[in-house]
Amino acid sequence: MVKAIWNGQLIAESDETIRLEGNYYFPIHSVNRKYLQPSDAHTTCFWKGIASYYDLRVGEAVNPNAAWYYPDPSERADVIRDHIAFWHGVEIIDGES
């Protein structure tokens, strides 16, 4: 089981994550969406496509652009469609490691 924790809260937990380029992508259904707020940020990966971001909010604390996803990934990256990854201080705990 892989967990994503930030500011003392469990943000996501799944045994169905996908590890890609050192990041764990959690299925959207395993993410507690009450902690996600849409962000206007976007970046482009040359092989995955355009990433969109969420800010994480736990109580009054906000972690800008700490979660990302590919709403329309390239064909090569389609495996991470409907998945979210985390960074910027989000602790990822892999219970299998």
C-alpha cells in the first residue's frame, strides 16, 4: 500500500499506484478530493503531454501546485490517465519498500 501524506493528513492511499519516472501516480478514486483545489498551472512534458495541477489545502495550510495529473495524456502515457501524482513536500510512503 502506498500513501501520500501532507500536513498530517492522508491525502491518498492505494495498492494500485503506477510508478513512472520516480513518481507514484495514484488512481483518482484513491485520492481524498476534499484536499484538492484546482490550480491554473500547466506544464508540458515532451512525451506525456500537458499536465494540470491542484493545490493541496489542509485546514488553513495551502501547498500550491503540489499535485498534478494529465487529463489527456499522450498515447504512450495513457496508463496514467485518471491518476494523480504529488510533490512539493508531500510524503510518499511505500509500504512494500
